[in-house]
Amino acid sequence: MKILVICGNHKRNYNFIEYLKKLDNIEISKILLYSREDVTPIAPDNLNSNLKKLWQLHFDKRLDAENKRFNFNLSENFDEKDITKIKNVDEILSKQNEIKKIKADICFLSGVPILSQKILNILPKFTINLHLGIIPYYKGAITMFWPFLFLEPAMAGTTYHIVNSSIDAGEILHNNVPVLEKGDGMHDVAAKSVVEANKDIHLIVENIKNRISRGINPKFDLGLESKGKLFYKSDWKPSMLKIIYELYDDKIVDLYLNKEINSKNPKLKKIEM
């Protein structure tokens, strides 16, 4: 089975490839590597000194959490010819002859922006995204942040879903949540969620293999688009960091485990073999 991977260039995205590479009877034919924003972006100039400190704290914590768990080196595990770097996703269209030549059975996405219908038209019908957020509850952008802002740490997790023209509204294949432990900060939970999802990548591959052999196409839930909440990048404000770090000292998981706050639990979809 041939696999096309389109992913971001952050360590959490490389972890996805690490687990995919461990699988037998598949071939990662090509990796299109998308240049993402800096892992620790510089705070905007218009923030006051306090918010700049919280901004730095927030992204330093993310970097620390990911450095603890992700160490896969892409260049040491793949030949240069297997990796094509792209600065924006529209460049995928210029690679369509190369993509057609691969004849991939599955395309996996991790850490890339929304793809246009023109791009989807040249990708396999089983184009599957690893979304950091539990669909349909948390769709769109920055979806690992909102469960903590809303004091619902048990709602932090991931979703494998088939990609279609609607944002995070394609067929849900599989959800994962991590085990929450004392001392986990928000970014620890996010990083653990990525690892738990990647451990189950074999289930996704086997499911799609089975569906291809039986001629089963992606399903469409017409109601999924209207379910849950679709978040945009513009919904996130630096002032929200005061709630996470000043009001709760990034100890929302501890408060939940100590039963000092309540969190609803998601209804998870698990792969059907």
C-alpha cells in the first residue's frame, strides 16, 4: 500500500511519520513538507509587558513538552528525494503530476492548513487528517487550547477524519484521548494526545485497506457540519493566557483530578474493523 504524506515541519508532525514508518506492508512514497510558523513565535509589539511574558511562557512550555516526547529525525530516516518542501499548500497543485505518478492509496495530513477543492481533487479519495481536537466538539483552529480555557480537560484529544470540502466535517474514523496525570499542563496533554493518536495509526491503515478491498467509499454525515463548534484563529486572544497561567497556574488537570472542577466526557468514535 502506497502512502502520500503532507505534513508540517514541527516535531509533533514528525512523530506522526515515525509511527507510520514502523508499519509493515506500506510504502511512504512521498512526503510533502509544509513550512509552518515558528514553534516559539515572537509576541506582537502591541502587547503589554505582562502579556508578552505570558506569551513567552506559553510557547516555551509547548516547546518543552514536545522536546520531551518527540525526537524523530526526518532527514536521518528518509532520502532527500523522498521529501519535497513547500512553503504554502497551494504549491501542491504544481506537484500534481508527481502525485499522480505515485498512485497513492492513502494520503495522510498532519499540521497543514485547509486544502482547497482543487487540491483535494488530485489527492486520493481516502485523504485522512489527524486533527488535534475531538470532532465534532472542537473543530477548526487551536483546538487543544479551548478545552482548558473552558475548564474541560477531559475533552482534549484527537480525531482521524476523512477530508472533504467542509472544515473538519468529513467522516470521523477514530478518536483518542490521553490519560490525564497529576502535574500535566496544557501542552503536556496536547503532546500526549499526539502520541496516543499516532500509536493507533495502524488501525486507520488496516481499516482503509479493508475498505479499499471491499469497495467501500468514504461516508458523508450531512449533519456533521452543523454539530459542535468551529473555532477560527481570530477567536484566540493573548489575554486568554491570563486565565490559564495567572488564574489557574496551568494546573487545570490537577483541579479536575482532585474533583475541584467538573469536565464533561466526550463520546468517542473508535475504528470499526
